[in-house]
Amino acid sequence: MVVSTLTVRMALDRGQADCAAVDFAVRASGADIVWGPRTRTGRRYGSVAHPSHELRDALNAIDGVSVLDEIIAIAVYPSTPEALPAIADALGGAGAPGGVLSCDAVEDAVVVEWDPLRTPASIVYGLIDVELARFHASRVVELLVPLSDALLARIAAEGLRAPDLRDDRLLEFQLERSDVLD
């Protein structure tokens, strides 16, 4: 299987210079990277479209960089702090879905990373909501990694139960690509 998108995860203690090294390697290979926003979690992710195998090796050689096939990473901020351990256990404990790669409590949030090919977003959000309901809590979710159009379309297709939905059929992406929204 050819990977069309990679996720780059920076180590927590890395700064702008390390991101610049990643930017340089990506651009030198002819690919592009989109960085996620800086968040309260201290985590930094980037999404690389159409990487070469050589680029994966070059990025893995940079200290503090982890390279993964495309993942979803979110920070969940429950309205009731007592829900944090329950969410972390549901998504990081013994009964966690197989696609969950990591689940960490970080101050007032739970950061969850998962492989969307193994575990649909609906399962992760469903488990979060089950645990929140136990505490009569709500949530704010922050997406930490930019997602490819193909993955966004797949998530939308699952949620809308429209299996024929593809990224080339999403109006928002077409408008953005043609600079109509600028």
C-alpha cells in the first residue's frame, strides 16, 4: 500500500529550529507540510502529503521527530475534570480500541492518537461521550493534526452513511483549492 499522507509528531521539548529542519527536509524532497496549530497541550503535529520513502527516512533521522502513517490526534477537554481519568482509561486502558496508538492525560485534557484505518472516529468519540455521560459533562475537542482531504471525506462518509462520498466531491475543499474563499 502506498502512503499518500504522513503525520509528523514533534517531541514535547522541541522548538522552532526542529520544525524548521522538518520543513527543510520536506521541501527539499518536493513535498509539502501543513502544521497543526500550537495548542495548550504543548504537542505539535504536521501533515505531509505525497511523501517519498526517502523523505520518511530523512524525517526519522531528525532528533525528536516521530513519523507515522496518517493518524488522527485530538485533545479532549471535559467540562468536569473528574471525567479525565475515565476517558483516559477507556481509550488507553486494557479495553481500548485496537487502533488507539496513545492516550495521555495532559493537565486539563486527554490527548488521543489513533489510526483511522483501524478504528473509526465514531468509536473514539462514542467512548468519550459514554464516559462524559457518567459525569454529566460536556466536551471541547481540539484537532491537533491537519487531516488529508481523503481522510476528511472518509470520516464524513462514515458519519453521513454515504459510502460514495469522496474528497473530490466535497464543495468546501474545491472552493478552498480554487482560492474562492480567500
